[in-house]
Amino acid sequence: MNEGFEVTPYGVSGDIDYDELVDRFGTKKIDESIIARFAQLGPVHTMLRRGIFYSHRDLDWILSEHEKGNGFTLYTGRGPSGPIHIGHTMPWLFTKYLQDTFKAKLWFQLTDDEKFMFYDHLTLEETKSWGYENALDIIALGFDPKLTNIFLDTEYIGTMYPTAIKAAKKINFSTIRAVFGFDNSNNIGSIFFTSIQTVPCFLESMLQGRKVPCLIPCGIDQDPHFRVTRDIAEGLGFSKPALAHAKLMPSLTGSEKMSTSTKLSDTIFMTDDEDTARRKVVNAFTGGRVSVEEQRKEGGNPEICSIYQYNLYHFEPDDAKLAQLLADCKSGNILCGECKNRLFEKIWTFLEHHQAEREKARDKIDDFFVRD
């Protein structure tokens, strides 16, 4: 058992054993039976086929509700503390797939309050500003404005607060301390915050005046918030939210989670220019050998290579081409430089399109935002 890693909403460290994490968190793996149910609805998303979205709580129930004609709503979010990078977009692209497939309404929470309370270097004005900047990247991904509500906590708190305090009354400090590892040094705002993050699970139910199932696509690191939510949901008169968990996209070092807090050189941001993105890919960690001759003879090690991981997670949707890349790497038929160049072209095509859509999004903000 690998105990040398930690995964919480507020920090990820060590080499994550995702199978062990399922046991730690008490979730279930997304198995072939669930994937087969998605296949009946249309093409199965790459992240499902490859086990990037690999864990869940009640995803089978959500599919059953859809089959009964009851429908469901989607909820995901972003803590606005800096620019968006490629890793952030993974669960959002999967969320868009769910919205497109099920015609489901999405509530997208921007937690400007959370980041202000947890980061001493950010003012509330700065986290709000980052929220609007981040919203441009969210809108640029192509969400349906008729089915998407984006909101900042501080601008939608009038709607959320009555339910938040009802949630807060049911959550003990001992629970928060056990789930998140908080102690007496944490400010009381951070201790209260899970009550706020609980509310979007129920916004559609509040709006419609009936229980509406909710599915939360998110990184596995966010699960602890919603374990607490699920414990209190029925006591508040709502259904427990379901979750679909993604593995965390690694940084260009090939190890830890990609993050805005890691070195800028290890993370590709959605606003990086062509030269910056190219330099980051060229300098990325690979599973190559020390020399061309050795690589041709012994092959590379794609399992530890960040370039291969980027293709696996995001940039090579064709399974046959990915399998060929894997074989070519292991046989020495492809060298790291060529592999990096191929990946960069895919990344830049993605970024260039995104940046154009991001500029167009500036005129669409009010089509997506809800405020009190």
C-alpha cells in the first residue's frame, strides 16, 4: 500500500495510487457496465474509455433517472486564484460532453470567497477579477448559454445563503476537522465554506420546487467536500448529489498535479503564446534514454513520460493512434524530439482556437452569468 501521498481539495502531494484512493474515499470504479450505458446514448468520451474519469458515486443512479425521463442537472466549479491551465479544462470538457449528450442544465460556481479565505496573498477584489477572467475560458469551451448558469459566490449569495446556513447547522466542526485536516489556526470562514459549496447541488431543486438529481463531474481531489454534502442532503430535503471523478492531469515534470502554484515552466496556461507553449513542451520530462543510440536499441518508457501522458489524457483522441505511439516509443521507432514536436502542434492548435473563442466570450458574459 502506498501511503506516501495526500489528496484533499486544498493540496495534492506524492505519487497518487488511484486504486487506493477509491478505497480511502469509499467510492466505486466506473466499470464496463456503466460505460456500456453511455455507449447506448452515442460516442463514449475519450476520458471515459481510457479511465481518466474512473471513479463515481451514484453515477448508475443518474443514468437510471435519465432513462426514466426524470433528467438531472450538472454542477462543477472553479476556485479563481489565477489563470486557467490545460489541466483545469479536462473535467470541464467532460462536463460539456455530458451537457451535450443529456441536454442537462449546468450550474458553474466560481468560489471567489473561498480563494480569498484560503490565500493570504489575494484580496477579495482580486479573486472576483480572476473569476471573470476564468469565466472567459469556461465560455470559450462552448457551453450552451441556454443551459449554463455561471455565478460568483459573492454575487449570488442572497440566493444561496438561506440554504447554506441550513447546511451549516447540520455540519459539526469535528466533521470538517476530520475530513479536511483543519485545526485551530484555520479562520472561521474556511471552516464554514463547505456549507457554501454544498448549495449549488440543490439550486435546480430550489428553482423547480422539487427534487432534481445532480451530477458533479470533478477531480477526485474535490470529493471530500461532497462526502459532507451527501451526508446532510436528505436531511435538508434534497437528493444526494452523484459524482464522477477524474484523475489529475500531471504537470510537465511527469509527476505532481498540474497547478497554478507549481513553476510556470511546468504548466501550460490557456493564454500562453506560441513560443511559450513550445518552450514548455520542448523542456518537458520524458521517458527517453540518455542517447539516441540507446533509445533506438532499448526504446523509451512512456509510462513515466509527460508527453505520452498529455496524449493519453487529452491530445490524442484516436485509440489506434495512441496505441501506435505507445508501440513506437517502446520499440525505439520514435525519438523524444519528434514526439514533442507532434504534441506541440496539437497543443497549439487547441490553444489558438481557444484563445480566439476566449476573445469572443468577452461579449457573451451576460448570456451566462446569474446574479442576485
